[in-house]
Amino acid sequence: MILYRRLLRYVRPYRGVFAVAVVGMLLVASTDVLMLRIIQPLLNNIGQVDVDNTRWLPLMIVGVFFLRGIGSYVSEYGLAWIGSRVVFDLRCEASDHLLRMPTPFYDASSAGHLLSKVTFDAQQVAAAASEAVTASIRSTLTITFMLAYLMYMNWQLTLIAFAAFPLVGLTIRKINKRLKRVSVLVQQRMGTLTHTLEEAIGAHRVVKVFGGERYESDRMRDAADKLRHASAKQAAASALGTPINQMIYSIAVGGILWVAIRQSAGGQYGAGDFVAYIFALLQLMGQLKTLSNVSGVIQRGVTAAESVFALIDAPPEVDTGTVTLDRARGGLAFEQVTLRYGAEGRPALDRIELAIAPGESVALVGPSGGGKTSLVNLIPRFYSPNAGRVLLDGQDLQSLRLADLRRQIALVSQDIVLFNDTIAANIAYGTMVGASREAVERAAAAANALEFIHQQPEGFETVVGERGVRLSGGQRQRIAIARAILKDAPILILDEATSALDTESERLIQAALDLLMRNRTTIVIAHRLSTVEHCDRIVVLEDGRIAETGTHAELLAREGIYARLHSRHLADLSTAAA
């Protein structure tokens, strides 16, 4: 009941339209009884009909069906409109909530399953809120009118029909339990199929180069087959109610016919009364069958609603900060910071102690898995440390308002993210939407992107395609750098920011970054050690701990981990040059 009340909360804003739709359904339901009342006298007096007194009957029938048509249109369109609004509201709420989820949630979730909740599951709710509710209310109203008519015609016969109702209700209840279990399985299978397709499409270049077409095709066929199998189970459970209920109806109708025929033979019933009663009874049984069939759609909608609400109810990213911050100086301090991604295993960061002065440039280097990215992820609070604390200008990050904290940070990652929008919109993204065209062009020029942008068909208004597919890797990287330049944040994080550039572009970009890094706290993650030699300080991370720290010259003189990494880097360059 709690779930139904929650769904009604989404319908409540549209109760005016709902009331009009119910009036339309009342019209439709009442016309069924009205038609019987019109035809019944004709059947009782067949062969003795006064033609002059019945000339109005065709007009009455046309009028009844005209009213029925209006009622049908109003009810169906009204509830379909409400259904579309409900699914719109659900999708907006689910997608808004999804964007407020913490980073660990995305790490633990499949994108395909999340997309399925917002698209497929929400649409199932719409089907239940429009088609199924229309049929349910209309059938319930028709059943109510027909029962009243049947009781008026012959209450003894109608009591026999009542005996079938508990059996029908029990059947629907048992089938609904089965449908709920199978509907959950269908949603899971749909999520798996969406995830499989999304993965294959996103990685299509890797699929083609490594000849993975057959493998991905088999994966999709397997996921589609499992969905088909689950859907077949759902259809079987839904279809099971019809023959069972029809058998119950047939027994009830048979008993009623037996009694009605005996009463008719005894002169208690006229022919018209008998035909009208049987027709009304069959109408009643037909509406009961509709209710039985619709219960499956409603159950699928309820199960889908549970899935969507599970997403909406997931705890969002917690912002416990209360301290406001306009513009930071950029001093960072890591005090005995420990970070674990799971309950067990080696920590990603182990008692890190590091202080970074405002305006200082610090490079993080070391073997893969050493903790470089984990350390950087703590600064925008993508993750929170299990122990210790991170400070910005002496203030614990946890005490700062999240929006204020992230406004202090610009990020250029090796995983370049561009949206299917114009170049200008990708540079002036998020909080920078109101930036002037002159500011956008200056940022693009500083990132060495202006020349290739002017070569595009629409210049800054060129749409880059999904994830920037219409641009080269170097061009995408420069757009991302221009975005960071435009933000002008006091803290700059560069994660392999020049990794996708050719030698000439790298030289120009490095000069732009050197200018950008002045008087700005900069943290550089790099595997190409030639890009970090100019940093004020280099921190070597290994197994989640700080192994070495110092300038480029100091670390080479120590002949430790950094010196070995540097020698290996030089050897790789020599091999590549040869």
C-alpha cells in the first residue's frame, strides 16, 4: 500500500485531468446499461412494436454512442496524458538524483542497469498509469453499473454470479505474486542487455581491431535470449489467468442460465428480460476478464516503480560542509591520510603526510597502482579518507560546502570527456555557461586550439559528436585544457594532460600550462617524466605510500626509485628514436 500511495503522489498534481477522465469513463460505463434499457422493451414486445412510437430509437442509439465516443476519448487521452507526465516526472527525478550520487556508487553500478531504470522501467510505470488504470477504472465502473442493473433485474440470479468473485480474486492474487517475481527478472535481464550493448558500442574500435565481433555478438545474443526467456515466463504467468477465470465464469454462467431458463419457462421472465439479463451478465464477465488481464500490466508497472524508487531512494552524495569559500589561496595538506576502497585488502593510500604550499606545482609519479589517482581523488571529495584528513588553507575539506570546494578546482584528465555539443559549449561548460565569447576564444588560444577550431565547418559552433568523436585525440585534449583555463580555479589537477598531443602541440601546450600554473597550486600526474621536470617538487608514490620527495635534480642524485624510473624513461625514448 505504501508503494501505491507513493505512486499516487505523482498523480496528485494532475487530479483535475484525472477527474475529467473519470467522468469520461462514467459516460462509457453508463452507456452499456443505457443500451440494454433501450433494447429490452423492444425484445419483450417483438412483433407488436408500434412503429410511430419507436422512430426515436435510432436517434437515441446514435446519441448513446456519441456520448460513449466522447467519454472514451476524454478518458483515454486524459489518462495517457497523465501517464506521460508521471513518467516525465519520474525520469526527471531519477536522473536528477543519479547526478547527485557519490563516485563510489558509479564505480559499483553498471551504466546499462542505471539507464534501464530511467528508460525502460519508467516507461513500464507509464503503461500502468495510463493503459492499465484506464481499463481498470472503466471496467470497475462498468461492473458496478452492470451489477446494479442485474440486481434490479433479478437479485436471486445475481447472487449466483457473486459466488464466482472470490475464486476470481484468489486466482488474480496468486498470478500477481508470480508476475511480480518474473517482472523483477525481466527488468534485470533488460538492464544486462542494455549494459552489454552500451559496452560494445562504446568500445567499437577495440572490438574491430581485436576481432571481437563474434564474441560481442554472442554476448548480446546470450543477453537477448535470457531476456526473451524471462519475457516468455512473464507472458505465461499473465496468460494463465484467462483460461482459469474463464472456466470459473462458465460454471457461474451455466448455473445462472439453468435457473433463468426455468424461470423464463414459468412465465416469470419475458424474452427481452432474459436476453438483456444474459447480455448484461456476459458484459460483466468480459469486464472481469479485462481486470484479470490488466492486473499483469499493473503488476509490471508496480515492480518497475519499485526499481525506479530504489534508485531515487539511494543515499545521494553527502554534503556535511557548512563553511563557505569564495576563492582559496590553494594550500593543501594531507595529514596521516589512509584510504581503502574495500573492507579488506591493502589500502590504496597508507598514512600519507604531505603539505603543498599555495602556488606550488607538485608532480605525482610512481609505478601504476601506487596511489597517484587515489590521492588526487580526495581533493574534490570524490572519495573521503578512512582515516586522517585533507585540509585546504587549513580548513578540513569535510567542513567546506561541496559546491564551494569544487569551484576551486579545475581538472584535465587523460580520460577526456566531451559532450555531444558545440566546441564553445564544451569549453564554457557547467558553471561557466555565461562566459563571453571573447573569454572562450582567449582560453582556446591559450590552449593552442584556436587554429584548428577556425578550420572547423562552423568554428566554435561545430558539434563535436558523442565524446568528441569528430575531433582528433590531440584536439579533444586541447578543448579540455581550454575548459580548465577558462575556469581559472586556484587549484589545477593535470592527469596526463599532454598525453594525446604530438611533439609540436605538446611544446606549445606545455608553454601555455607553464603560464597557467603560475601562482596556482598545480598537481600533475604523469608517466612521461619529461613533463614533470619543471615542477617545484616531485613526490614518488609506491604501494600507497610516499617513497621519495624532492626536486628533479635531488631525486636523480639519490639514485632511488625516481632515478630508476627516469633511466627507464630515457631508454624508452632512445628505443623509440631508433
